[in-house]
Amino acid sequence: EGLSGFSSYTYTDAQWIKNRFIVDEFTGEEVDLSGKSVVRVPRHQYSVGLTQNLSTVGVALSAWYDYVGDYPVDGLNQLQDGAYGLANLSLAWRPKSAPQWEWSVAVRNAFDKEYNLLRGTSREPVEAYPGAPRQFLTTLRYAF
């Protein structure tokens, strides 16, 4: 019952263990990414939000913000970029007459923020893939 808050933080140190390959067979040029961070894997991510439980009607309302920090844009880790943040909302209803049932609706990227997932050279992004637009998700659960 009442208002509660939550937060989480994730630190990821994803690195190639062994990633060495030849770029051009004619010249023998090789690239060794071993020990480098993986492209598009952010090191820092966090989420913070609030949930209001209204137990008299069996409803829980949540709003939270997810932030994804900069990530390596190029394989050699010389360019870090691409941070973005998304607002999210959800509503869950558990009927008093049938508490084993729960229906929830969530809206991810509630404000339909446009953002890109980047990839490029050590000097600049050369590819940008659009991130997920606003999404509506619904779930029906039954506990037995």
C-alpha cells in the first residue's frame, strides 16, 4: 500500500577475449580487438522510478526512467557515444474477487523519443540504426 521508489545500476565490462582477424587477405592486414570493449555494449546503465499501489482497487501504477550511457562506437574503442534515456509507464490490476489473476499494460519509450544505435570509425559514426519506438505491452498472469 502506498508509494514506493526503486533504483538500479548496472556496470558491464564486456571485452573481447580473443578476437583477431585478417581484414585484407592480399595485404595481410590484421585487426586484433582482443581486450577491447564490445561495440554497442554500454558500460553504465541505470533505472529509477516510483510505484503507487492502490490496494483498495487492486491497482499499481509505475513510472520509471531508463538511462543507457555511452558505448564504444568503433571496434578499437576510440569513439564513445550514443547515450540515451527513455521514460516508461505501467499499470497492473489484480481484481479483489480473483487475486490469482493479474493484467498489466506497459508503455516503453512513452514519449516516443527517437534515438539511434551507432557504429562507426574511430573518428565518427558512419551507421545509425533506429532504436525501438514507443511500445505497448500487455501481460495476463494466472497464479496457481
